[in-house]
Amino acid sequence: MNELRLHGYWRSSASYRVRIALNLKQLPYRQITHDLRKGEQTEPAYRAIAPAGLVPALEFEGYAFVQSLPILEWLDERWPQPALLPATPEQRALARGMASTLVADVHPLNNLRVLNYLKSDLHQSSEVAAAWMQRWIDEGFAALETMIARYGGTYAFGDQPGIVDCCLVPQVYNAERFGIDIAHFPRLSAATAHARAHPAFAAAHPDLQPDADPA
């Protein structure tokens, strides 16, 4: 199997990250949908590919790669140009730290299974779930705002789109989807707007995916 097969879901921010990276590198790929609302990602056939039952997974030449951040790094090693990571070891460490702030600190506390647990198992209201999201998004975005002020250019890190933007744009999409205002993060907002204007980011938008179903 020498085609890239992306297992994902249109509204999954982790899948969104990988779509952006694939588009930046102009790599053709086939999408395979697992509807998170129906729990399709937990079915045995998919767990045989991704044992944790999470999206995305990226299949290529007999391998099944999981977790979006390692997938982005693998893509950068396998197809180095255009690069997702900057040139020097120090810059790469800084960019990885910014990406990890989004992927490890913000996103895990705001993904669908956490929100479902808050509502269904802990019997919390939608208002409480929204406040929960606001708290952790604000905390993470405040840190990113400072780092973008230090290291950003036209994009979140420097003047070329890269790994930080791949992680930032989907997280902003999630924030906006739940009505969270990010205007008080001006540098983060500007970097996001600039990235969204890039064709690779625009084509990866959830609403443009073949499995998109706003209902």
C-alpha cells in the first residue's frame, strides 16, 4: 500500500492538523471517515489500526502512524520540503514547545470525549462545559500569545507556515465553534488569520471535507 490513507473525522482538530500538513507538502491522500458522534473510532476494525481508538491514524506502506504531532514530524522527515520545522536545533525546540502547548496542554482538556464525560457521566450542563473549555483555552492561548510575540513573524513562528500553525488553526476553529472570543489575543489572532489565507489551510477546513455534516 503506497498511498497515504488518513483515518479521521471532519471536525477532529487532530485530523485537521494532519490535513494541513499534507496539503502544505502537496501530498495526495485518501480520507477514511470514522464518525466520532457514533463512536465508530472504537470499533474493532479500526482499533486493529489504531489501538487507542482515536483519530487520526495515517497508513503508508504497511505502517499505521498515530498521534498527530508524531505524524507531522514523520511527514517532515519523509518529505523534507517544504519544511514544517525551522532550520536550527534551537528553533526546532522552540517550535515544538509551542506546538506541544496546543497539542498537550489545551486540546486534551477540550476534546469530544472529555466534553462528553463532563456532560454525560458527571451530569454537568452545557454552560459548565463551555466554562471549562474557556478556562483551558484562555490559559493555553495566553502562553501562545507571549511566545508568538517572541518568535512569530507573519506566521506563529517566523515567516513561513509550519508545525505551530498546523496546530494553532484547528484549535482556534474549536474555540470559535464553541463561541469563545479570542480577540484579546491579537498576535495569535493575526497569525491565525494569515495562515487561514494560505490555500493549504483553506482546503483543510472542516466544512470542505467529504464527510462534513454540520447537522
